[in-house]
Amino acid sequence: MTTLSRRSLLRGGALGAAGLAGLAGCGTVGAAPTTTGTIPPAASGEVVRLQYWAWLKDLQQVCDVWNAQRPDIQVEAVWIPGGNAGGYQKLFAAIAAGSGPDLAQVEMRNVPSFLLQSGLVDVSRYGFDQVAGQYDRALVEQVSFLDAAWAVPQDSGPMATFYRPDLLEEVGAGPPATWAEWLETARAVHAADPNRWLESFPVGDTSVFLAYASQAGAVWFTPEDDRWLVNMTDDATMAVARHFDTAVSEGVVNTSLAPYSPGWFAAVGDGRIAALTSGSWGDALLEGATGAEGLFRVAPMPVWSDLPGSYGSSYLGGSTAALMAGSEHPYEALEFATWMTTSPEGIDAMIRYSGIGWSPATDYIGAARQEGSEFFGGQAYGTEVFAPAAQEQNLDWTWPPIAQQVMDGLGDRFRTVVTGGTTMVDAVAAMEGDVVEIFREKGLSAEVVS
Amino acid sequence: MSAPTAARSAARGPDGRGPGGVGATTPARGRGRSSAVRRAPWMLMAPFLVIFTLSFLLPIVYAVGQSFTRVERSGLFGEDGTTSGFGGLANYRQALEGTAFVESVGRVLLFGVVQVTVMIVLATVLALLLESASARWPGAFRTIYFLPYGIPGVIATILWSFLYVPGLSPVVDVAGLLGIDVDFLGPSTVLWSIANIVTWAYAGYNMLIIVAQLKSIPGDLYEAARVDGAGPLRIAWSLQLPLIRPALLLAIVFSIIGTLQLFAEPQVLQSVSTAISNEYTPNLAAYNSAFNNNDYGVAAAQSVLIALAAFVLSGLFLALTNRKDRS
């Protein structure tokens, strides 16, 4: 250790400090979102090559349908891990480096956080407003900020209840029409068999709780001028929180098996879970539960009958094809994205090859979804349940640029609800107190208005 | 031996200095050679130094720089201007103010005290048994004990998760048949389920470090001990244990650092256990800050804090054990 003299330490320190000063200037963010200027379409005769980064399976097959018709615009699909599992990290790194694809799959709730990283192109400037009427209105609302649209809705997840009529009949119940009935049914199911639950309530994945709050009529975040107004403790949210506090404290919902986890699938196969309220895309996943073939049916989700401002359904999940800021061909990229999400050909290909969620187009749900499915006993639940559900949505719900942090923070608090440490009512209130600080840490301004 | 040597010196020909080069440059020889001698180690080290600087030193400097960087925005999304600049200790304050991060440090410390102790004792006992005179097939058992270390942590955790998840796990099923209700993934148990995986994976590795040290004990020491009438237990206690002390210290320091960096196991188990939060361990918290919250400054601050903690804890441990040595 004697070789490390005081002088060499000082020199090291000086070098380090110089390095710090140099590096402190390198930020992780690019410029502010571009709101002016457009890139003109490519000249005729030029072949435009686009890249679409997404985690949809077999997306290239969908692109090939398009590529065969449009030799002038060739789209290549590049697979990335789903959302926060790695895909967003790749995209954010590409944005920071000023490169990346023309189009990227971004979940509806993450569009604002991409906006915060200056990663998106304002699609209104390239003609999205002319086709916006072809999409479900609630979806267009969710991608609209600052008087412009920032992504093309690609799929959504209107919610409904998948249930086992045989298990519910055992306690003399049908699919619950209201949340009050749901609670009664949950009590009856669990009382009849302590190893069976009506549903699992995911404490870790709070997107479900947010969807319920949105159904109840809550609007947690509202942009106003240049700041965010926060209201997470309105009557609707508190009613939802109280409702699930009751269910959790009585033990009539399962909180240890999160929906779609391996243990949950095993429980569904054994008949220990009688129902699942989830997005429309849950059907394909549910079909993976061995031993449940033909046993499930689909019904509209329960409603909050005592909340006047509530809605018939809610959205859980859903994603967009977002135009990335680095794209050199936004016109062509938007043209492809519009074809993919509104033309019957594009929608059918997306359903057939990529198994997308609910089609965002108002007029066409997809050929395959007009028929019954064997797994669900031939019930034509697409037209019967989900198509109406897609129209019964809370149009005012807005995702903030800190959606992930709000959901994660709430999830960390909800986990202690299970151990009896707190209640969801208190957890939501505590989270509301933290939200302004989270906004501030992002360099944004916000205010609680509840 | 001489043929390859000759071939090698002949091969030096084309590089310009040639076999006769040394003789030809006699006048300048003294100075030229000494500067070449001075340069040689640097040239030989250059490949290492370049990679070391690019992949190790610069990222550290960059991370430390990031930890002092804050972003300011105006407008709803920063559309009216975004700047990033020096933020002082704001990121560190934010990291330490969040109770979850501090709790996660406490959690891994508790984990370390219990798990490292259990694992090192287990590894020592296994090593002593394998190196004892009465051991059968020590080579085969050494391989078997070491085998889990060859399985990547993520795969190991997925494998173990199938033994933990109720409905899939035969262990839970059998316990249920016996009337015991076990929950490996609950809020109070999941930390020890992780400890079990880590112990399973690394006990064999630490055992190997200790075995290597045991093998270096000269045979005559054993002989002398036996002549003095020491039995196997006495040999283990008074001869082997004191002599494997350096290996034990090494294993413990590695384990302390490894414990602070606990990441893969809780991250994978998160998908089956609702009890694991996004900030369950310090590394998970840093990952969450960077990749879920896009807050690289705070993530960098958290990483620097983790590195400092590992540094301080390892240093403290070594200082304590060294002082004991001297006394």
C-alpha cells in the first residue's frame, strides 16, 4: 500500500473530478419533443425500408402481407422483449443514441413516458387525424396530448369476466352482474370450499386495480396547461379500494396466485379458481390452462351499480404502434401502421399470426372473432361481450408520464395489504402523497386537487 | 529444447530487429535497450489496460458522473425545454430518502448474516469430510457438490420455483398430505427460499476453495498430529481449521459482496411470488430506477452506494479479522 502516495491519490482525484465535470454534461435525454416541421414523403420510385420493433409473435408474417402489395414500402419486423422486460430499455437506449426503428410497439400506458424521453413523432402532422375516426374513441383519447396524437392504437383489452358456470352453479350463482353480487358470490364460493376462490386479486400488478378505478369513473391524472393535476382519492377510487379491502380481509379472493402465473394456471386446471375478470386477450392465455377446456364462458364484467359516473367496462392493457422520433420516413410508417390497424386484411393478419388483443378499429373486430370458440363451449363472446365492452369506456382516463412508477409504488404498498400492514384505501392515499414528488423528480410540476 | 528456441529466434527476423540486430546497433545499445525495457511492460500490458479502461474504469467514472446529474423539464412532457445538469447530491438524497432502498439494504444484511454463515459452515464441513482419510469417492462427491455452481442463477431459480409454487410443487403437496401448510413464497418466508437457492448454488463453490487450501497442507503435519495422538476431530479443529483460515476469509468476503449484489434470484422469483417488491434488494432497486422509472441518475447513485457498502463491509471484515490475527 505504500506505493500509493498522497500525490498520486490527489492526481487521481483531479482526474476523477475532471471526468465528472465532463460527464455531468452528458444527459440521458435527447431534445424536447419535436412539434414543428415535417419530413416529406419519399420520392416516387424510391423503395422505403422500415423497421418495426415489437414483441408480437410472427409479426413478420403480417408485414409480408403488406410487403407483397407494396413493393415501394418494405417493412421488416424485429422482435424485442415485451415492454419492461427489456424492450423499452432497448428503445430508450436507441432514442438516447439518436437511432432506432421507424415504428415501435409501446403499451398505451407507456406512450406518455416515451413522450417524456422525446422518443415519439406527432402523428397528427402526418395525417393521423383523417383516420382517427376509424378507431375506438377512448383509445385515441389515450394517445392524445398537447393537441396532437402521438401513436397509432394497435390493440386493446376491453374487460369482461371469464367464469366457470359449473362451479358457480354449485353455490347457486351465475356470473355476477354487479360488484356487490361479485362479493356475495366470492363469499359463497370460498365458504363452500375453502380451497376454492371466485377470483385471484393481483396485489403486485396494480394495472388491474387502476382499470377497476377507471371503470368506476376515476380520473387520476389530468394535464392542465403545463402541469399535472392529481386526484387518486375521489369517491370512485375509494369505493373500489374499500370493496377490495373487504374481499382481501375476508380472504374470499386469492392473493397469492397472481393471474397468469404458473401457480394460477395450475389452480385453474384443478378448478380452484372459478372466474377471472381480465382483458379480452385473456382468452388466448386461459386456453393454456390444461383441464379447463370447454368449461369457461364469458360474461360482461360486474358494474359499480351504486356509482353514478361509472362505466360498463374498462381497458386492461393495450398497445400502440408508435412512430419513433428517429424515423426518416414517418409518412410511410404511418401508412403501414394505419393499414395494419384498420384494414380488415391487416387486422385479420394481426389476429391470425400475432394473436393481438382486441382490434382498435370500431368497424371490424376480425373474422376469427365473429365466431364461437371451442374452448369457451362455442360461445360467440367476441360479438356478444367484448364488442359492446369496447364501447363502454371511461373517455377521460389519461395516463401520466410516470404511470409505471405509480403502478409499481402502489404495488409495493398493496403487497403489505396482504400481510395486514395497511389497507388499499390507505395505500392509495399514501401513494397520492408521493406522486407529486415523483413528478418533481422528473423535473415536472404537479398538484394534488382531491 | 534447442530446436524450438532456434526456430523462435529465427522467427524474430522479419520484425525488423532481426537475429543480428543486437550486435549491429552496439553504440546505441545501452540506452536503446533500457528504454525498450522500460517500454516493454507497458506494451505488453497495453491490450489489458485498453480493455480495462474502456470496460471498467470509464463506466465507473461515467456512473459516478451520472449519479450527480439531474434533469429539469418544463411543460407536461418537457416539450417547452429539457435540460440536464449537475444536481449535487440530490440523487443520493432521493435514494436514501426512499425507505424502500434503505429497507432493502437491511434485508440483504439480515440475509447475509444468516445465509453466509450457514453456507460457509456447510462448505467447511463438506470440505473437511471430503478431505478426511475415511472419505469414499471424494472426487465424485466433490463434482456432485460443485455441480449446482455450473447452473446459471436464473435457470436454478426457475427450477427451484417449481418446487416452491403451490399446485406445482411436490414438496408442498407432500407437506399438505402430512397436514403441514407450507408457503415458500409468502412475505415472511420468501427471503429464506432465496437463501436456500443461493446456498445450494454456492456452497459447493466455496467448498472447492477450502478443499484447495486443505490440499496444500503438507502431509507431515498430519503425520505429526497423529503421532501426537490427535483423532480426526482434533485434527480438523486444531490443524485444518487454523490452516484454511485464509481460504475461509476469501470465501466470506466474496459472499458478502455477492449478497449485496443479490439480483437474479429475487427478480426471477418475482413472477411467482407477490411478496417480492421492485425494491426487494438494493440491486433490484437500482435496476427498477434505471429501467422501469428511466431515472438513470438515481440508479447510478444507488449503484455507487451499493459499491461503497460492499467496499466498507469487506474492509471492516478484513480489518476485524486482521486485528484478531495480530492479538
